[in-house]
Amino acid sequence: MKLTISELSLLNHRLENAEPAIILQEIYHLFGNKIAFASSLGFEDQILTHCIARFVPEIGIFTLDTGRLFPETYDLIDRTKARYKIDIRIYFPDRDMTENMVNSRGINLFYESIENRKLCCNVRKTQSLKRALIGLDAWVTGLRREQSVTRQDMNIVEFDEVNQLYKVNPLLNWTEENVMVFVQENNIPYNILHDTGFPSIGCQPCTRAITEGEDIRAGRWWWEMPDQKECGLHK
């Protein structure tokens, strides 16, 4: 389905201060089985998984396995599936594209240039996402404005020009405190690396722990400037 500019504006106005569960129910009512949740298994995504499992189990959940994730991330996938009795579909990078990239540019090419890092993200993440989104009209993410300077102008529901479908961000207005309180109060399973200085967790070679006072995204691609720190999933 396609919303007019006016309909999209009214929808965002109505959902601006709504709870995530209400937003999820509303967007499922709009898009039905043409919507899915892309989980990266962070705190925010675990909250949305919790809400989907409890209030809108009809929304499918998928995640992207880049082949370079932390062991703790794989453990979290199993714990989450067991806790909520749900299926999480896993998408892997294309074998030929990955082999060609590694053999031509090296296994850790991303340290050498931003161009190489973006290529790696494209092969291991973006191309997998494109396959996961085939046939959908909308996808759900755990993005928050507070996370990054690149996310300040986002809306709860917006048209994703790159993927040509709607993107829904139920936690967009939440603060880090909101997130942590909800996780603790609902005993939500999370990646144990969060307890050792990893507020944001991606691929193992591109993620480090941060020190007190650093930005929560400082541990992701720490060799790049803040305004360049996107993998290509959320342009």
C-alpha cells in the first residue's frame, strides 16, 4: 500500500507519543503480513521482540548473520527463541560475493579505507537485507534519535527511498534510560557483552568496548568520523 503525504503526516502525529506495542499493533493493522521486524539483537531490538511476541506475534522477525558476529550474539539468538517461543529467520551473505570480496581485498579490508568498510557492510549486510525485504511493504527497526547524529531527522513512520517501502521506528523517541528501565523491569534477555562496556554491538572486528563518557556509538567503526558511522542499512 502507499500512503499519501497527508496520511503519513497524520499517522506520525497520532503515533508520536504512543507506546511501542500500540505502534506495532497500528502498523500491523495497516500492512498485515507485508511487514517484518529486522532485529540486530541490541537492547532496543530485544524490547521490540518482547513486544511483538506478546502483542503482535503475527509480525515476522529476522536477523542478518554477517559471518563475523560475536559468539555471545549467537548465544542470544538461541536464548531469545527459547524465551519467547518464536522463530527468528536468519539471512546469510551471498557466498560468491563474500568470497570475491575477501579474496580481492583481504579478510579485514574494512580497516584500510571507508570505501572498503562500506563494501564489506554492503556485501555482508545490505544485500542480505534486500533479500529479506522482498515482498514486504514495511519493515520495523529499533532505531532511536538519541543513538546517532545521523538519526536526528527520522520519523516514527517514514518512506525508505533506498528500499522502496516503509520503515517503522517504534522506539525513535526513547532515551537510553527508557530502554534500560524497560529491559530490567521485564527481565528481557540481552547480549552479555553489554555488561562489559559494549553499548552497541555489531561485527566482532568492527566493535570495541567504550570508556566512561564516550558516545554510545563510539565503539562502532571507531576509526571513522561520527557522521560516517552507518553501515548502509539505514540511509
